[in-house]
Amino acid sequence: MVIKKDTPEIKKLKKKARENSIQEGIFCSARTSFGDSYISPFAIAINASNSLVAMLTSVMGLLGPLSMTLGSRLIERFSRKRIVRKSVFLEALMWIPMIIIAILYYKGIIVNILPLIALIAFAIYTSLLNVAHPAWFSWMGDIVEEKHRGMWFSKRNLITGFISIVLAFIASLLLDFLKKNGLVMFGFIILFSLSLMARLISWRIFKKQYEPKIKLKEGYYFSFWDFIINAPKNNFGRFTIFRALLGFSAAICSPLIAVYLLRNLGFSYTSYMIITLGGTFASLFLLELWGKFADKYGNYRTIVLASMLIPIEAVLWVLNPNMLYILIPSVISATAWAGIHLGAGNFIYDNVSQEKRGLAVSYFNMVWGIGVFLGASLGAILIKFLDINFIAPITAIFFISAIARAATAIWWLPKIKEIKKTQKFNTKKVFKNFLFKGAKTTISHEIHEIISIKKYFHTK
């Protein structure tokens, strides 16, 4: 493959493309806040069983990566921009069936089968949502410079994360208000309609975003089977296995958090969103620290540090039903997974060549998705059939998940290594510079970034 050296004009186009991407991410986060964040509460509101709620995650885990595999092959025939725009448009339209389901439930029409219909609609939505990911991932890799990826993605995640929190909280207030008046289905109709409109705005923004040309040379393709066979023999393959097993371990209990908070503890929608988003809000101010750490000391060390927290948060969820206490595991969870996701994305960029990124990320997510599917399915089976006297079944499931997470990290992390050149890691120096000196500067900078969000709302 021949990669042209960037001219001043190309650099300018890439800079503008990065700005467009943040702008698009803001409206994508609105879709998430009004739509994705409320799929499980919606399923619970239309009387879906606990097992079906858990199956929402398993469906997402299986069909999402399958769609990514298809999407990776589309890059051979179509431009990445065209793939992304087509799938985003169709994905946006899938909020219409969810709106219809809410109307039917309110009218009392075929209410017994609406949870199953919602599951099917969500499955189609998930497929459309993910088919564009390989093209988008490859596209972003070409507009963001390697040495600044950690910082740029942390900045994008900071801005989109802040928007998500604000909008999701507003949405929860709306739902609680309407629920008190017996109109909660109207709340879901409003939220899903806003999600539809936000995604259509994202679709428009993609149209003006610059796409560097990519030329795939002959022989770049490798099958999923080849990838699986060789996975234990190479660094990226071993990392893929680790991430899949971590996804499996986490999915045993993560789909049941909504069930635990809304059904077992009886929290309102507002309390539910304060808990789930409170952690995300706190973790936002650590995103830039994660990015700086990854750029300086490597993505592997970022993943190792974050992985230490993953087993802890699973146990903490069920130790105390007090709302203020439950914010603690929420903060730990959001912080840890932010580090995992940031490190994982950049780890792929570091380990995979440009022309193979689309395939690699689809296979990476395929293996991860299988893990999530199996983990969520196991959780669904356990919540339905687990019968023990000395501890609540849902509590036992969280402990099982924690043990599986710890075992995965202990066994697989030593088998992975950093390949890019990084600075020498000194524990005392790192904690001094990043957790103490760096925190004040980072928080100040991130507050400035949040205040400047308004510049990204010009969509003309």
C-alpha cells in the first residue's frame, strides 16, 4: 500500500474532520442518552422477564460483532463514508418500531408479545448499529495522528460523555414525572423520537467529514478461522482472547444491574440514572489522565491498571442497598471500563496495519461478542434457575462474575506485551505526576473543554 505524505491541505482537512467527528459524537451521544440507555428500563416497563432483559445484552454481544464482520468486507467495495452514512440512516429509522411498541403497550394491544417484538427490533437495530463500525474505526485511525491518539480519543470521550450524562439525567426526570401521572409510555415515545432525530443529524454531519482514501492491496484479507487459529500465537490474538473472556465474565452480571436497581431495590428512573451516570460523570475527569498515561506509558499498562478495578466493582454493587453507597461501584466501574476501552482501541491501532484494521476490529469484536453473548446467556440462566438459601441468587451472580473477572486478568495479562516504545514506568513518579500534580491541571483543562462544547453545535 502506498501512503501519501500529508500536504498542508490534507492536514487541514484532517483537523477539520476531527472537529466534525466530535460534533457527530455529540449527537450520537444524544441518541445513546435518549435511546440506548433506556432500552433495559423500557423492556422492564413493558413487563419483560428478567431473563429477557439479560438477553438484550446477549443479542447485542452476538449480532453486533457478526454485523461488524460483514461491515469489514464492505470496505472492499465501497468508501468508508458511504458505508457509515447508509448504516447510520437505517439505524436511525429503527427507533420507529420502538415508538410503535410503546404506543401498542399504552393502548393494551398484543401486550403479551411486545417484549419479544422489542427484542427482535433491538436485534435488528444492533446489527445496523455495528455494521459501520469497522469502516468508522479505520476512518478515525487515518485522521488521528498516532502519537496523539490517547489524548484525542480521551477528549472526544470527555465531551460526548458529558453530553450523555446531562441528557440522560434530563430524560430520567421526564420519565419519572410522566410515570407519576400514568404516562410513562409517552415518555419513552418522546425519548425514542429524540433519539431518531439526533441520529439523523449525525448522518448529516458524516456527509461533510473528510475521508482519506485507502487502497487495499491484494492479500490483505484473512478469514475469521485463520484469525482464531493463530490468536494464541501472536500478541494481538492473545489480547483478543483476554478481552473476550473479560467480556464474558462481566456480562454474567452486568445486564442484571438494571434489574437489581429497578426491581430488587425499587429505585426510580431518576435514582437509577443518577447511579449509572454518576460514575460516568466522575470518570470523565480521569479520561484525559488515562489518555496521557496511555500515550506516555503504553496502552498495555493502561489496561493492566484498569483491570485491577474490574473484579472489585462487581462485588461492591450488592454489598449495600443505600443509594449513596452504590455510587461507589458506579464510579469504580465507569473509571475502570473507560481505561479498558481507551486502551483496547489504541492497542488495535498499535498492533494492526492500516489496511487490516477494518478486518481486525471486526474479528476482535466478534470474539468479544461471543464472550458477551455466552456470559449474558449464563446470567439469564442463573437468574432463572439458581436456587440457593444462604444468599440471594442475584447477589451470587455478581460474586461469580467477580471471580471470573479476576481469574481472567491474572491468567491472561502476563501473556500480553506492549509493542510501541514507551517511557520507563516508575510507580512513585507516576503516582506523583499523574494522580497529584496532573489531576489539578487535567480537571482544569477538561472543564475548559466542557465549557467550549457549544462550538460543536453548528451543523450547517
